[in-house]
Amino acid sequence: MKKLISLLLVVCVLFSCSDGKDVCRIDGRYVSAPDGTVLYITPVDDILSPVDSAVVKNGRFSFELTDTVPVVRFISSQRVIDGNFVVVEPGVLNVDFTAEEFVSGAPANERLKRFMAEKEKIVNLRKMCEPENIGLLDIDAAMCDSIKEVVFFAGEIFEAYALNEIIENIETPVGLFYLLQSVGVVAPAKLLSVFEKVPSEYRDKLYDAIKNRVEANIRESAMAEKYVEEVYKSLEETAVGKRFQNFELDNINGGKVLLSDEVFANRYTLVLFWASWEDNAKNVLRSFSAMYDKYKTDGLQIVGVSLDGSVAGCKSVVDELSIGWVQLCNPTGGSAEVAAAYGITDLPATVLVNNRGTIIARMSTVDEVLKKFEELF
């Protein structure tokens, strides 16, 4: 009988240890909250539907949750101004409503804190560059352009960082949180480019978030849905590993250029989508020009597709910068149709094709392109 009781005790201990590994315990402080204050932990997209609650006593509270995969939750007293995000995963977390660092105890929360801080910086920088805010600054045109350049490059850095965080967490709900937080901050095409990696159960939510963001800009639901569908379809058809979409456009120096002629005549062909009216366009083109000069003898060709409203506007920039690659521009619709076929919604954007006609990279920043060229040449 004693052996049986001992065995049962061992089994119970083993089960209790196993259960503990799947529990997230949140130990918290909220010293300014009166005793009896109820705190709720909720889904981030529905703060009125708590998954658990806790009562503050002597400035302390605790939660025990059984989420077995990392998921972002929101903790608050349902007065949203006192709440914050936390990544819930098995283990022990420490939360303090009155400390500068809201949550500690897990690397995932350090990453979450950094992501939200970097996002806030970019949002605030871009607001600063809105016309009504720029107008409040007592600066000349040159200084204004310099500020916009800094914000442009900062935005590119954030987009690359955000996409990296999304991709690294794409198999968990944390990845979806980063995706949804990036809508409106990262270009829609870049978010849609990772759409196929998103677990199927999250795709509808992401699709709707992007559609709603586009709808907010164009004020028409059906048009927004059609736009997002078309962009996603184009991105699927021109994804890495797919065959390039051929096209023919007018060369700004006369004649027509068929993309396939360039693709099969060179080791690599970079299709560069740009426009002179884009902020920082000249600096971007100078960077690409330096790359072109460095690698053209090794078999690189660049085919520029300008989305300018006039050939003259495009040509003036090309001539000013002494750009030597093939430059195309069809303001009456051809260039825009080509950009749509490749799912381009933000400039600059590039598509890299090898001499077998296979798309091997889609990139949006100068640094991404430079890194890729260093790998290839």
C-alpha cells in the first residue's frame, strides 16, 4: 500500500512539474491603484473581452495563463490610458505599471518594447514632415529637403527592421501582431509580400487590416478591396522564383526596349521603379549609379522604369546625374501598367532577374540591393 501511495505521489509531482512549464505567471505591481482595482488581460484586438482578471491588493497582483505559444496580450484596468502590451509565454514575467520599464523577464518582451519604440519614432518623424507641420518650422527649402531625406532613410531602416521581426515571428501570433502594427507605417506591398508566409488562420485579419488602411486613404471600400487583391495577385505572379513579366516601353532617348532583350543579354538585370517627384529620388539614383558603374562590366544591367508624368521631367534628372543605364518612361499609362503588373505600390522598388529569366530578389532599399550585389559579384 505504501508503495502505491508513493507511486501516486511521484506521478502527481511529475504532472504538476509538467503543467508548470506551460504556465505563464505574471507578477505585478500597481502601487498607485486602490485596493480592489480589477485588472484585465485581453486580446490586443478586443480589450473588452478579457481572457483573465486579477485584483490589486497592497499594490500587487498576479495572473496565471496557459498560453503555450507566445502571444501578445493587453493588460489594463480597462481605462486604456493605463494599459500596455505584453508577450505572454510560459515562464515568469514581472509587470510594473509605475516603472519606466512596464514588463521584464523575457527576451520576447524586450523585442516588443523596442519594436513599439521604433515604430513611434517613425510615426512622429513622418508627422513632423507633413506640410502643415513643416510650415510651422522657420527653415529654408534646403533644410526642409534635408529633414525629409533623414526621415526617408529612417523610414527605410524601420521597414527593413520591421519585416525582419515579422518574418522571424511569422509562425506565432507575435508575428501577426507585428504585421498589424506595421500597417500604415510599412508600405502595403512590402507587407503583402510576406502574406504567403502568414499562417492561414491569420490571413483574413491581415488582409482586412491592409484593405481598411487603403480604404481610409481612398475612401471607397470596393475600390480598396480590388486594389489589395490586384496587388497581392501581382506580387504572387512576380515573387522570387517566378519568371519575370516581359514588357516593352519607350526609351527616353528614342526607340523602344523589350525587357527580355536585356535579361538574356546580361548576367543580372535590375528593374528599377522610381519617379523624380519622390522624396530623395536624386540621392537614391546616385547610389544606384555608383553600383551600376562598379558592376556593369561584370554583367549587370539596370532598366529604369520611371513613373513620372512627363518624359521631360524624367530625362532632366537622368541627364543631370549622367545616368548610363537603360531608362524607360511612358507617362500615358505604359509605365504605370508595368508597375501594377509587378505589384509596385511604393518607390523606389527593384526586381532582380537572372539571365534565365528567373526573379531572384525583390528589394526596396539601396542597402538591400548593395548587399545582394556583394553576394552575387
